[in-house]
Amino acid sequence: MPIWNPRAETMARAELEQLQLERLQAIGNRIWESVPFYRRRFEGLGLMPEHVRSLDDLRLLPFTVKEDLRTGYPYDLFAVPLREVVRIHGSSGTTGRPTVVGYTKNDLRHWRELVARVLSAGGMTKDDVVQIAFSYGLLTDAFGLHQGAEEIGASVIPVSAGRPEEQIGIMEDFRTTALVGTPSHALQIAEMLEKRGVARSRLHLRWGILGAEPWSEATRRKIESLLGISATDNYGISEVMGPGVSGECENRKRGLHINEDHFLCEVVDPESGEVLPPGETGELVITTLTKEALPIIRYRTGDLTALDPEPCGCGRTLVRMARISGRTDDMFVVGGVKVLPSQIEEVISGVEGLEPRYVVVVDRQDGADTVEVQVEVPGALLTGDVRHLLSTQELVRQRLEAALGLGVEVKLVEPRTIAPSEGRTQKIIDRRTSEGSDF
Ligand SMILES: [Zn+2]
């Protein structure tokens, strides 16, 4: 795959770190001068911008959390006057006020460049016809990816999110070669294609550049085989810019290259806030190094990942982050072992004939934590050979124990026992925290 900006993406580590330090110091000075919120924070900790003398000194600086952006709603954290802001985006605000992000002309220029890098790493070139299947609006995904694709010189179709039938119609007629959207939307499109019996040869699709939500390798395989494409993951959050923070190269099992000349990333223990060594899973924390309108220091993303500094065969020297394995809110600890719903999902999806529909019941018996995973099985399996049913149950148990590193009970349950759900509340039932659960 082509490297969009070889100068920046293959820079020697020492040179990159020097650039990061210079930019970190400049951002520190800028927020001290221009953002009263940060000035108060720094003063409360007895910190001055000149205390940042090395990249390690980053950990002296305070975290920024989503609540800070809400409190500063809409413009209190901006570092430039509104007359210098040329674009305003926001989060959806489903859990309260939206968070607002602003961009100067330079911010937009950087954004286009960084998204172009991510799209190139995923295979896109100026010869592609790109279908943007994100909603155009306050959110950053559609506009961010749209501009990056234009920067590359591809032909961009701003379809927006829509029904799978509409997307397929456009794909056929416009000879789309790259689909840009969420993995769940891509999966819906792929399944609709299969249902309607549309031959893959009628489509010209080659690439899926998918992101904005966590997805499993099993989902990736399904999308790739049904659509006949190469699907890569990319990551970004609106608070620090939007898409363009990181993306997979051709060695995609190894993670997403972070655009480190613009974002300084750490992984911290979600509980203690301590910085974790490479390879350990924790919460991603991002410091923007070049943002002018809304610079952010050590932003707690709530997304779980791990960093991998090993050199990559593609030639990029930028560190990689593992694909997002969940939210900090979804992680639970059993007998000292951290467990993520995505690990359980990956195991169940890998077993022939099972869909990842499950509930985890965590309990405590005689002072020891217990884990029971209830998995829905298709009716045919339940009414069929009992030995097959039992061997499936045993297979799931063994694989879960190997993946999680702890003892697990598995119970197969009838179809539609488990309500379709997103998120922790229905997938994880933690009886340890309810009253009297110890008895
Ligand atoms: Zn690579």
C-alpha cells in the first residue's frame, strides 16, 4: 500500500520524538496563555509550561475528561477567538450536552492530511470511487473522511448513512470501489447483498475503510468474504479531531499506526491513571500536538487498547495501537483478571454455528468469584444430537478459559432467551455487587 507522506510516516524515532517534544512545549505555552481552564489546572498543581523538559514530563500534566468539555460548553476551552474558527463540530450529546470542537484553517489542513494517510494505508488511491456512508451533520466522521478522500484525489460520493438497499443501488450504478462507514453498516449491506442474491461481480468494490465503533475479527472476516473486499479499521474521536488519529496498514493484524507527529498517545490504568508499559491493555489517553482551535492535554478517551512500538514491515515508524477492545466502563475484573466482553465475543463467534449472543453472570460463592457464560444456540442444535450439543458446550468452555485465563462455566440456552442489547447492562450481570450476594 502507498505511504501518503513518507517524510512524516517513516521518520527516525529520535527525530520524531524531538518534534513531539517541541510541539508539546509549544502547546503547553499556548494553553497557558490562552485557555483559562488549563491555566487554573496548571496553577492548582504548581505547574508552569517550562516544567515540561522531556516527553516523560507529560505525565506531570493533568488529565482532561469529557466532563471538562461539557463544563466549558460551548467555547470555553477554545484557544483562539471565534473569528479564527472556520468549522465547528460536536458529539451527539445523547448523555447530556454535546461536546463542541472547533477547527482553524490550519486544523482543517492537518485533518485532511491525516485522514489521507489513513485512507492510503487502507489501500485507497486517486483512482478510487469512494462512497461515504456516514451521516453528514454535527459528527466528525463523514466530513473528516470525505475531505481526506478528496485530498487523495479520489472521486467522493457523499451518500450519507442510509438503508442498505440504497447503498447497494448507488454502489452498482456509480461503480463504487471503496466503502467508508461503520462496520455494522457494512455488515448490513453485505447481508442484504447476499439476501437479494446480487452477484459480487456486479460490484466494483475493493476496499472497506471502516471505523467509529469496535468490531471483532469475526465480523471483519464476514464483511470481507461477503463483499469480496479488504476491510481495514481506523480510529479517531471528535474531541481531539475526528477520524485520522490512526489506521491499519497492510499488516493489519498488528494494529493501527498512530499519527504521532500530531497526537501523543499514552495507555493508562483506568483505575489508577498510572501509565502502563507497551503491550498492556488500558485506557487510551491522547494529547493533541498541533491543534490550534481546541488543543487538548491528556484526554481520557474511555477506549481500551495497548501500544506496540515494534517496527512494522510496511516501513512506517509510527507506533501502533491494538484495535479498540471495548470501553473502560465495560471491563470487569474477576479474581484479579481483567475481562472484556470483546474477548468473549471473539471466542463465541469463532465456534461454528454460534452467534455472539450471550450473557455473562459474575457471582461470588464461598468468597471466590465465579463466571457463567450463557450462550444462545440455534434451535436445530438444541433439538439435535445431545452429544453434539455437549461437545459444543465443552469447546466453548475450553476456548473461553484459554482466552481469558480463568475458570468459566458455560450454559447453552434456547434462542431468544437473551434480549438483543448493546453495552454492559444486559451483557454482564454482576451479582457480587448486589446486596447479600455473598450468602
Ligand atoms: Zn505498518
